Amino acid sequence: MTAMSALSPSSRTVAPCIAVVDDDDAVRAALNMLIHSFGWRSRSYASARDYLEAGEPGNCLLLDLNMPGMNGAELLEYLRQRPSPVPTLILTGERDTPLLPRALQAGARGYLLKPFQDEVLKTRIEALLADA
Amino acid sequence: MTQGSAIKLQALLDTAVDGIITIDEAGLIQSFNKAAERIFGYRADEVIGRNVNLLMPQPYQRDHDAYIANYLHSGQKKIIGIGREVQGLRKDGRIFPLDLAVGEARIGEQRLFTGIVRDISDRKRLEQEAHRRLQELAHVSRLNTASGLAAGLAHEVNQPLTAIISHAQACLRLLQRGELDPELFSESLQQIARQGERASGVIRRLRDFVKKGESQLAPDFLNATVRDVVWLMAHELKGHGVTLELALQDDLPRVMVDRIQIEQVLFNLIRNAMDAVAEVGAERKRIVIATRHDAATHTVNLDVRDYGPGIAEAALPRLFEPFFSTKREGLGQGLSICRTIVQAHRGELSADNAAPGARFTVTLPAPPA
């Protein structure tokens, strides 16, 4: 998706889709609910592999770092090789994890520490969508 | 015995390192060598002819005459022929630990009892000191572990909190817009309750873990300790992309352990295994913990096996030496502490290569069934 298409009239009629990758079932369900309350659609995945296999990157990505198998930083390092990487926000419980600088290096637009305020998350997603 | 041979005998006894005291059937002291004088602080002439119970604290002092009478009457030996650790009473009133061996001799009609005593105050002090040091080491090591675990536990609480807060905020937002579907609302409330339980479960487990602060030997099921430690380290393992498999034998006999110290050994061994697999490919980032009972040797064995590069042959014999490390930033304390702890449990800690990887085995004595 190009930067223009996100703002085009055709995409305004269909709510943007936010992809969520988090291995915690409860966090995924809660993020789906919160994104629904923001008026957007969401698709969530329990692992980086599931996300890649689905082949639907979404208009932006909310990504956990600490996951079994491929972790969040590795997923971003993989995605950055693609022509138009999806704008990504890291959602993590730990500021001190070495995965965080790695993820930012690999192109994440920023991070939010869990638990977060809904308004902050909404604003950050809006910023990502504007970039998409 | 002639007077000359009695003098010779006394001279011989006086060269002995251990205290040698003989008493008659009435418990009256017949001889008291130089070492006994040093140990108890009495001169021989102060005690000869007096009841030996003056060298004992209560209740032994009170009961000793009855012991002798009982033995003379029933022939039942309680201490004769066997060594035992008892308490002695010095002239200055100090009570001290001593090893006592008692033998019996008949000279003509007379029956004599010989007590050989050794003051073990120093040995006891050393033992206590060694125990105290071990406690300190385990404590320092535990503090280290605790700081590493804090991040993992914060994460364990953070996840359910994130879910709870997000559900609540989403419901409020939808409610304010008049768009809250009752079914979604009910689902969110259920999730909130469930995640609240989850967070309180983490705190309950953490509290149990900290409560065991008092260090003591108690019968313990090793498998439960393994599961607790693995639970505490789950987040750290996940963060390093390491899978940990358990192969625990059911119905293991209990072992007498200081659970806190054994947890420390497990933490260290699992951390080492994580370090060992840090540089290998994802398919070999694997740790297997196995327990089994060996009925033949009356032991419970625990293996921590990794699938890393293994231990260099040259390093194997030195692995448990203090300050020996194969890691760039290793202090060389972990395995040395582990072995000290395991040996204090009358067990053994060994290492070998399992090709691929290394295996550390903790062997603990199991009480006979």
C-alpha cells in the first residue's frame, strides 16, 4: 500500500485494518476489543510465523517483542527486506530488553510500554495510519 | 599392677592426644590423663575419686548413675563399644561438644570403663562457619537471581493488567457512544475477571516463593521444585528463544534438601544451559531437565542437558573450581557454588558431554523406602 492510498476516498469507506502479533491470548483479545472501540478493524496473530503465513500485513502492525519462535525484532528484520514495510509500533512490557533497540533499528516507528493508556495508543495508531 | 607399671601406664596415657578417663562401677574416676586435664580444665587430683558425672551438663549429670546401674543390671549397652557425640562440662562451667568412645575392661573382679574423649569445639565451629558461608553464598546468588527474575515477573503481571485495562477502556468508550453490544460487554467482563485471577495467581506464587525465606533442611519432592524454578524462568527462556522440556519421573521419593539452595543450583544450571545454546541455531536452542530415581544406589538424579557446543575436554576437570570460567564475562562462581551446595546435601554434581551438548547431573541421596 502506498502513502497516498491510505488517504484515498476508497480506503475511507472501509475501516483500516490493524494487525496485532502477540503470543498472549488475553492481550490479543483485549487489543482486538480496544481497536474495535476505536472504530477500526483488527486481525490478530499468535506468532510471527502465523502473521507471515497469512500474507495480510494490515495497514499497520502492533507487535510484541518477546515471543517464542521468531521474536518481534527478528520479524521486523525480515520485513524490512520487503519493498514497503508495514508501519509498526512495538508493544512491550519491558523497556530494558535488548530486543527493543534491535526492533527500532529494524524500522519500528516507536514503542509503547504495556499497560498503556487507550488514548495514547489511539494517537500512535493514527500516526502510523497517516504514514502508511 | 605393681606401682612401677602403674607409673609407666600413666606416663603412656599422658602422651595420648585424646583425653582418657577410667571409672569404676560406681562411676568414680580412677584415672584422668593430661589431655583430659586440658579438655576439662581440672587437675587429675581434683577429680580422682569423684563421680564422673561432674564432667557432664544436665540432664546427663543427673541420669548418669542410673545409666551405669541399668547397664550393670541388664547388660544393655547404650554407649559402650560405640562412639557418640556428647556434651562435656568444663571446670569453668562452659559446655562444649565432644566425641566420646567408651570401652569396658575387667581386671580381676573389678570392672572398669574407659572413656576416650576428644574436644570437637573447633571442628564444630568450622562446620558452623562453613554452613554460614554457604548460606551467605546462596543468599548472594539468590539476590542475583531475584534481580534477573524481577523483569520476568513484572511481565507476568503486566500482561493480564494490559488486558484488563484495555477491555475496561474499550467498554467505556463503546458505552459512551451507545454502541456496546451486550454480548461483547459480557465477554469483556469475563476476560477482566479471568485476567484479574491470573494476575493474583502470579502474586500468590511469588509470595510462596519469598515466604520460603527461612533456610532449612526438609523433605521435598524435587519435581515440584523443578517446576517452580522453570515457571519463574519461563519469561527469560522465551526471551532467549530457548525451549525447555521436562522429563520428570513420577513418584520420585522425597529428598532431604534445603529447597532454597537447591532452587539456586537449578537457576544456575539452567542459566548456564541458556548461555551454552546462545550461539547455536534455533533448532538446538533446547534444554531438557530430567529426574529419575535410582533404586540401586538409593539416589534421586537430576539432569540439566543442553544442546549447545558441549564442554571442551580440557575444561571438564576444572569446571567446578572457583574462579574458573569458560565464559568471556564469567566470574567462575556459579558452578563452584552449585557443587558446594550439592555436596552439603551429601550429594554430587558432575558434568559430561552428551554429544551434542553438555549434561550436568545432580545426585542426591534418597532416604531408604
